[in-house]
Amino acid sequence: MRGIKVLERALAALPIMLGVCVVVFLFMRLIPGDPVDIMLGEASNVTQEEIDTLRAQFDLDQPIHVQLGSYLSRVVRGDLGYSITRSANVSSLIAEAMPATIELALASIVFALIVAVPVGIISAVKHNSIADRASMAGAFVGISMPAFWLGIVLIMVFAVQLKWLPTSGRAPYGLAPDHVTGLYVLDSIITGNVPALLTSIKHLILPAVALGAAPAAIITRVVRSSMLEVLRRDYVTFARAKGVREFAVIIRHAFRNALIPTVTITGLEVGSLLGGNMIVETIFGWPGMGRLVVNGIFNRDYSLVQGAVMVYALTFVLVNLISDILYTWLNPKIGVGETS
């Protein structure tokens, strides 16, 4: 029965994906500028016949509805198109950039959880104390700070002034680990390359903190509010009356039951981190999907932007599906999709 619910949820995502595809396709056509003109640049020896041939090659000479139908038919076959500015298949460009984005998003959410979970629990247990007020003030600051501004501040302090960490990139030339998964930290561990592991972590710290600060603040507030609600429940009072150790009461009885809202917001934040890291990746010179999409937008590379947004949407849907499945593990009384 649970498997059927998961399948139904997955099938329900198909219209969403189609809608995203159509909306992105139409909005890209509304952006001023001709991709063929941008691709040809300042070349003065190009004939009109060559321009027309190039436009026909990418279906840009067809009406919008014909272009849309042609694009959708290719997407159904798994063909995301050809990048007119990078001269490569969009699928290969995404496959090359995606590991960097996944690694940064995972590092950011790990940082957020490491900070948010203990701070949120302590704030709830020490409700209305100085620690609680300080943590909530810090969470408010974390939510208020734009990631790009925090990224610049981190670069100025820890890279330029203190020179503790690098300013950009994933690893210096020649120190990147052998490619296994595309995730530098994991590849360094798999291949036993300690220098590559250390330099990969150093390059990852600043962008992960810049990107994970806001999610950490949001998750902290969710953990705190969930814990405050659960700590008032009768079963928590009963556990304390039985003489159960306070640590066990907080972690085993209270925190486990407060996890469902935390899982919900964490799933949403993971999806946002995967799709909303364009500015941070650009600031830190991180060669991921964000930079790829930004360059594609500036160059009016329709196929590249459309393919990347499709991958973002699919990733967001999958993350939320995984969150729904986790609900049923945390609380078997909840069916897949019932929390949405």
C-alpha cells in the first residue's frame, strides 16, 4: 500500500514538470536579445545565409508553438538539447556541473543541521533564558543576512585578511582527486588522497557557511517551536515522572516526535539550496549548476537554461518525495503525501 502511495505521488509530479518546462520555455523567449547574434558576437564577415542556417539549425526560425512542440518531444526522449554557446549537449554540461552543486548543497545543509538542531533543542529546554533569547536573536540575524553579502564578508575576513581559507574554486590545479563520483570530498576519501581531502574541505567551508546560514536560522526556529510543543505533552511529563533521565526524555521522547516539522522544512531547504545557489556559486567561483545557469541566461542559451531548470524542478520534487517517505518512517500513522 505504501509503495502505491509513493507511485501515485511520483506520477502526480509529471504535470508539475510539464508546467515548469512550458513556463520556462515561454519566459526565456521573453528575454530581450537574440541568441544567434550573441553567439556570432562581433563577427562582421557573416552572411545572412549563414545566420538563417544557424537559426534553422536550432528551430529559432519556427513559430513559438512549433518550437515548444519540438522541444517537448525531445525532452520526452531524454534529449535536453544542444548548448549554442558551449557547443555541447546540455545533458553532458549538467552532468559535469551537477556534482559540484550537490556537494555544496549537502555541505550547506549539514552545516545548517549541525548548528540548528542543538541550538533549537537548547533554546526549547532553556525557554525564555538568556541562551534562548541569544539563539533567537542569532536566528533572526541569520535569516536577515543575504547569502551574497555574507559570502563577500566571509571572503574579506577569512580569505583576504586572515588568509585562512581560499577565495574561490573547488581545488587548486593539480590537487583535484581522481574522478569517481564528482564529489571532491567523497572522491578524496575513496581514493585515500589526504591532500586533496584537506584542500577540498578548505574550499568548501566558506560557500557552505554562506549558503547554509539562512537555512540554519530557519531550522533552528522550527526545532525550537516543535520542541516547545512536544515538551508540554503528557507522555513527556509521564516519562519524567517515571524517573527517565532528562537527556533521554529530551532526545528519545521529545526530539523524535518533533522531527516531522524539521524534516519538512529541511526537505524544502535542500531543494532550495540545489536551485537557489546561483549567486553564491558565482561569488565563490564554484563550477556548479548555478554558474552554468547564470552564464546561460546572459548568453540567451535557451536549451541550457531550460534543461537546467528542468533538472532543478525534478530534484525539488524528488527531495519532497523523500521527505514524505521519511514521514511514514517517523510516524507510521501518516501516509505518503498526507502531510503536504
